[in-house]
Amino acid sequence: MRLLYAIQGTGNGHLSRALDIVPLLQQRAEQVDVLVSGPPADIELPFPVRYRCHGLGFIFGKKGGINFVKTFWQLNSRAFLRELNELPVHTYDVVISDFEPVSAWACRRRGLPCVALSHQAAVLSDYAPLPPAPDPVGRAVLRHYAPATRHYGFHFQRYEPHISTPVIRQQVRELTPTNDGHYTVYLPAFDEETLVSRLRYLSRTVQWHIFSKHSRLEAQHGNVRVLPISGAAFTDSLARSAGVLCGAGFETPAEALYLGKKLLVVPMKQQYEQACNAAALAHMGVPVVKNLKDKSLAVLDHWLQYGRSVPVEYPNETATVLDTMLLDAGRSEVGPLPLALSY
């Protein structure tokens, strides 16, 4: 069996999940080729990447949301069309997409099956929690960004049979969590200056570890320590933390919950997936704030004093999910479909 496993490279969550999934796929297939699309990420993969594509990535801003100007300029429609036309998806028995658009649209263009194995597949389920304010445009973008013919999703809870609990990296499963008193922060849509200015004076006795996408050197600002992104350093800080302040992504909140850390999330602005994640986490009892303004800092201060962890049970079922997916993944008659993209 020849497999193509395609990964959305924007952010670290998809790549983190691949660290466990790719070795398991390699145990189950004669050949597993990996594709990564999007801007350069912070995680180095320990296995060969056969295809590196421009894709359709999102670029984080510094004020809590996506920088649509930079995102727009890095969307080269000619490059994207060339990539999907040149990608030989027809030579693979199964194409698996973790929210990766080049492989998904290449399959759709040729009328071939594409298996979605992603958190986004679970977010789009009719049974998954929705944010209070509807966002039909955001949901449409999520649905059509990487179209698939079969869907296997991961979410914070098992909302339906095709939704599994999160893939927790083996590296995290092997940790022995402790509490050294500091708080780990990962808010990539905020710049270092904003985070330091808001957190430094919230509580002078609290030690903060901020991991910043916008900083290359480590720095100390009173009780706030700023560190460049590093997988090993972040995982170590996470395991020894008293709590985690992060965006409403998927992998980091899931790992924090798994390690028994109290958690508070700040969903990225204009990001429908994070709004859905925030709704799911709020339903579980995780506090959510919209921004880091004064009103939100009051909630954060209360969380520091009285917050508690939310118990979860995340068994290691990744191998079972992959076995089910591969068993189901026969070629189906999809038929050629026209490519209709707008930017």
C-alpha cells in the first residue's frame, strides 16, 4: 500500500500530531510519503518530507488575530494551481489530509477519494459545539479549505462515533507533570511587548514563561520570561507549570488538559475554528476570554487565584483510529469535479 500523508504546516498542531501518526502509518504501509504546505513552521520533523508546497497558509498577526494583508500577499493562486496539478495523487492508494489543501484539491480535481484525518473534521461535525455567534463565512471556509470524501476527526470530547479524543504525543504521555509555580503562555497572535505589558503587572508574585513566535532571543522582564519557540523547552515548561494560558487551538489545550494543568484560553480573532474550540472548552468548564484588555485581566486574575484543572480521559487510541481509517479507505467513484476557488 502506498500512502500520501499531507500536513497543513501553519502553526504547530498538525506537525505535532504527525510525530505520532507518521511512524504508525509507516508500520502499516509499504510506502508513506509526506507533504507539508504553508509557511515554515517551528517544528522539525524527524522523517523525510517528499513534497514541500506553498499551499494556502495563514499568517498570524500581533494583535490577537490573523494578518489578512500578509496572508493575502502570500496566496499565489498560480502557484497553488500548479502545485495541485503537478501533485501525483493518482499514484497513491490512499491520500490522507490533515487539513492540507493542495492534496485535497488535487484529489477533488481528479475525482479521487481523500481522507480527512484532522481536528477540523471534528469541528465540522453536526454534533460538535458551536460558538454563540454564527459565522457562516468562517464555517464555509473551514468546510471548503481542504475538501474530503471521508472524515475522521479529533476533538476535546467524543461527540460522535467518527470523533476521537486528541492525539497526545508520546513525548507528552511519558512526562511526569509537576508544579514549579510558573505559568506557561503561548499566544502566537500577540507580540512580545503586548504580552509582557499585560502580564507583568497582573501579579508580581507570578512567574510567566512566554513562548513567542516574534522573538529570537531569551529575555527577562521582571517576573516575565520570554523565550523563542522551542519544542523541547516548551514541553518542559508545560510539564512543570501551574497552569497554561494559550490560544484556543487544539494541541496545546489538549496537552495541558491531559497533564492536569488548569487552563485559560484566548481564541484568535476572526478564526472560526478557535471560536468553536472555545465553545467546546467553555462547555467543559475551561474559562475563556476574548482579549487581554482590563476586563479580561480581571477574569485572568480570578483564574490565577481560584482556577482548577478540568479532568479528562484521553487514552492512546491513535493506532486504532488509523486501522479503522485504512480499513474503510477503499477507492470510491467520486467523478471529476471542477476546481472553483476564490481568493
